[in-house]
Amino acid sequence: MGSAKNTLGFNGTWSMAVGGMIGGGIFSTLGVVVAIAGPWAWLSFLVAGLIALAAGYSYAGLAVHYQEGGGAFTFLNRVGAHHLAGSLVWVLTAGYVLTNAVYAFTFGQYLGHVVDLGAWFPRAVSVAVMLAFIGLNLRSVGEAGGVEIFLVWAKLLVLAGLAAWGLAQWDPPMLSRGLPDAGLTAAIFGAVSVFMAYEGFQLISYDYEAIDSVERTLPRAMLSAIAVVIVVYILVAVGTTMLIGADQVVRHEEVALAYAGREALGLAGLVIVTIAAAFSTGSAINATLFATARLTHRVTRGGQFPAFLDHRNSFDVPDRAVIALGTAAAILAAIGNLTALVEAASLAFLITFAVVCALAFQKSAGHRAITGFGAVSAAVAAVALMKELLETSPIALLMLALLALVAVFVRPWILKHVETRSPDEENSSAGNRD
């Protein structure tokens, strides 16, 4: 689905990584993390960011080590862990579906905050925007190129302006106003609960073949993008909370930044932030759906998804995969709540990143102190999040547990009883493309 002639330099690669994270991350998760961590929300973003940095370092190290992109599925297959690769990619795909559900949910909430037509309207918009991007991807317009670069910088400017406005007030008591006391432990639970805010960086590993001077560009772009996003999230968390108070961030959890924009600049601020949120979440939906369809194609060719999903339309798009992934996200956006969706997605990515970091540690793909830290911290964070979900969203945890059981035990039975592509076909296809 990519083209070698459209290579990505550092700016394009960096922008895609930043866009994948900021695309919907801060707009979707600020209210969730402040509700959990209170005045320590900024520390939650820092802790989650450090885990993401270690994971990004591991992803880049393994991509350079194997001279191949494709993420966890490809890396595990390269070491012969085909069963683990198949099981993990089912969980990872669910994570992407949940992430798109979060983005669609957030899109609907921000638009519904401006156009107050009742509680039904944001849900309807969430479904409508997913259907719209299914249609766009079916016509092979999933990649934005220079438009994505422009949107990333526009989003950064809006967020930086909002953060600066709040920081200029400098009123630390606002960070905890109206909330019960929260200690440092709360910051850890906040970090693991909103980890999905950092998930987008690894999407660029699927574009390995399209990156110019990839062995130098990929690590630099991925790690610097994560570092910038950490700083942006911290500044926005502190600035926004100082601007409107922690109680208002939690009260307006789904649209906290729009509320802050109105507080700063009145109607103009509300409109500016809402437009930024719409573009951010919209571009994130588009990029995630496109990348997940690309991953589905690779996994199907590797024999781990039914061959049914590899069907292509006249635009050479895996249409059945796009429709299935987008429809699942639309349903979850229509029936889910923000906190449960964010936490469930975060758990899927923490599990995946723990495995990738562990593999990088085993293969010495980079400094073992960093990859080891990533493996241990992501694993501990996943356990902590399971505990949090057990107390706050047991149904979401149960659904993820059932998915994991299906991925490990039922998946092999399903694949035996449906038509699949063999890994040999994938290797042959890859050879023909090369």
C-alpha cells in the first residue's frame, strides 16, 4: 500500500510520528488522567512518556537490526515465535480498534459541545465520522503526505498557545481544586491508564521501506517525536488545569480543552480548539485505520488472519479489512465510555510494547539498560492497569481477557477451519514486490 518513489525524509517521518500521538491523545485523555492523578497529571504523562521512549527505542532498534519494518508481528516472526506473533497481533489489532473508537468518540464530543442537540448527537457524529473515513480509505486516500505535516504543526501551535495562556496565570492551587488528595501512587495509575496517548509513534515502523536513509532517520525521528510529545503533554496538562481548575477539567472530561479555549478567548477560543480537535482526531482516525489495514494485509499474508480479509477492491485497498476494522470502532464509539475505552486500549499497547522491548533486550538491539527498562516497566504498568480496570471497569477487563484467551487458544482452531495465506505466499509476494 506504500510506494518506494514517495520516500519520507526526517520531517515527514517525524510529523507522522507526532501526528500519530498528538492526533487524538491529549484531546482524549486529559480529563481521564486529571480525574485519576489530580495535581500529578503532569507526572503521569512523564512516566508514560518514559515507557514510550524505551518502547520507541526498542522498535527502532529492532527495525534497524532486522532491516525490516512491520512492528511486533514481523519481529516475532523473525525469531520463529509464530504462535506468539499471531496471538499478540490479534490483541494489538484490538488496541487499534479501541484507539479509533476513542478518537471517534472524542470527535463527536467536541462537535457536540458546540452544536448542542442532545446526548444522542455526539454518538451519532462518532459513528458518522468512522463511516466517512471508511469511505475515504476504500478509495485509497488514506495517506495525507504534506497535509499531515501542516496539520501537525497547526495542532502544536494551538496546544502551545493554550498551554502558554494557562501557564501565564501560574496558580498551582488550581491543579488540585475540587479534587480529593492524590499522592504519587495516583500518578502511576494515571500514567498506565492513558498510555494510549503515546501509541501512535510505532505506526511509522510500518512505513520502513518508504523512509529515506532509514537506519539514521527512523531512530532520530521516532525518539525526538516522543520527546517533543512528552513536553507538549506536560505543558498542556499544567497550563489547561491552571486555566480552568482541576474540577472543571474532570467535569468536562470529554471536552476539557474546548472549555479551556472558551475560558481563554471566549467563543473564538472555543471554535479554534474545537477545529483543532476535529482535525486532530479526524487525521488520527484516518492514519490509524490506514495503518491498521496495512498491518492486517501483512498479517493475513503471514497466515494469521483469514484470507477473506485480504480481498482488494479496484483501488487496490483491502476493503474487507477496512470495513471490519472501521465498523468495530464505530460500534465501540457508539456504546462505550471514554475512560473504559482509553484504559482498554492502553492495556493492549502496554502488553505489546512489553513484548517488543523484551525481544530487543534479548537480541541486544540497542543498550540493554534501556530495552530492559522498557520491558519491565511496561509489564509492571500492564499489571497495575489490570488492577485499575478490575476496580473501575471490570467488564472492559473481562472482554480483554476473553480476547486474549481467544487469541491464544481459539485462534489456531479458527485458522485451521478457514482459508488462510501461508507464510510462504507472503515471502513469495514480498520477493515479487522487491
